[in-house]
Amino acid sequence: MFVVLLRTVILYLFIIAGIRLLGKRQVGELEPSELTLALIIADLASVPMQDNGIPLLSGLIPIVVLLALATILSVLSAKSIRFRALLCGRPSVVIEDGIVLESELRRNRLTIDELMEELRIQGYTDFHDIKYAILETNGQLSVLPAADRKPPTAAQLGLRPEEPGLPVVLISDGRLLSRNLRQRGYELPWLERQLSAHGLSSPSQVFLLTVDQLGNTYCIAKGDPA
């Protein structure tokens, strides 16, 4: 039993390390070649996990070969546009100027119901609002709205809003992150005033407290409705 547990942990950690070496792009997006790699690795890893008669090295070597092959293909894809198109395919425009291109839907085996579902997820219900809808090589749908349907930007309205910057977490689930507090240039008296303004007296009462570069805070007390 202990041997099975140990082999499982070793294989699991080894696969995580190998996938991490491929880079964040491969982890966040699954191209056809990467999906194939993930399925094969999962199948290869399951065999030595279950069968103690198979040497652990026999299970690790094929995984190493596949990860090395995936890395080589990734480098070749980055250096050659033609190779990348051959390996991953090309993006397909499925909507142009509000018109659905049926031939592209058929070529990608995408039904009109699936297309409309993806559009609704992104907040579009009218095809006329869309300049282009592009089916990317990883299966995601990118939608570019028509110019007259885009909301105006602050620059177009002649406004110069202040940039609040990235909010920093000061309290997470009742735990005070003192380092973040100091990095923002604040001390405990300032924090106590912020808590008091929200009717709180202790960080333990706070589920989440953030502050941006302009000093704006966002606070959720424990037990507050979502």
C-alpha cells in the first residue's frame, strides 16, 4: 500500500513539474496537440500507479519523451508560422459585419446554437452588434463589436480619470497581511480607522479588505451576504 502511494506521489509531482516547464500558455490554453499530450500522459501515468509489477522508470521515460517532444513542437511553432498553422490550425472568422458565415461553421463543425450560446456568454444577443467573431485555434470565440456599438472611452469623452492601480489585499479571511499594509505605506492606526468606518473593530471580523493606489478601500465583513 505504501509503495502504491509513493509511486502515485512521485508520478503526480513529476507530471506537474513537466507541465510547468512547458510554460503558462500551455497550461492556460489547450491546443489540439496539447490536449493529445494531456490525454496520453494521463493514460501512461495511470498504468504504473496501479501496477506495482511495472518499474517506475518504465512509466517515467515515455512521459519524459512526450514532454520533450511537446517542448520541441512548441519551439518550432514559435519560430515557424507555417508549422504553427499545420500543427494548431488557423483562426476562423465565423461572423463578419453581422453576417454568420455558414461555410465556416460547417468547416469547424460548430452549430448555430453553440455559436449563439458563446455570444450570449460574452453579452451579445444581436448579430448586427458584431463586426467580427473569430473562432480561435484553442476553441475560444473572440468577439469584436462594431465601432458604433462600442461604449465610448474616457479619452473619447475628454475625461482624464485617475488610475486607481491594482488593489492589494490587506485582510484575507480574518488574517492581517502586515507586509502588504507596509508596502502601501499605511500603519495600524489607519487600518483601525478604516475598520471603524465599516462598523468593525478587528481584522478577525473581516473576510476581505483591499486598498488601491488612490487609497480607496473595499471591505467585506464575515457573514455579509454575497
